[in-house]
Amino acid sequence: MTGLNFIGAGLIVIGAALGIGRIGGQAMDAIARQPEASGKIQTAMLIAAALIEGIGFAALFAA
């Protein structure tokens, strides 16, 4: 791998981590506001995190 591939892979990982962190934080805020909807919020959070991970893996393979 060249140096640019390492930079690209690093940016991909950082982007995925920021996306998942943002999803988790927003989900916790939503659960704090509406605790009765925690099941639906957690399900949506896990689906969104899985999609971000999938896109991150695809981008890593491309890099």
C-alpha cells in the first residue's frame, strides 16, 4: 500500500467513528427525552450504525 492508501483508510475509519458516535449521542438524547420510546430508538440506532459500518468496510476495500 502506498502512503495515500493509508491516509484514505485513516480518513474512512475516522469518518465512520464520528458517524457512529454522533448516532449514539443523539440516541441517548432522544431516550432521555422520551424513555418510553427507547426500544424503537435503539433499533433505529443499531440499523443506522450497521449501515455506516457497511459503507466504511466497502470504502476500506476500495482504498
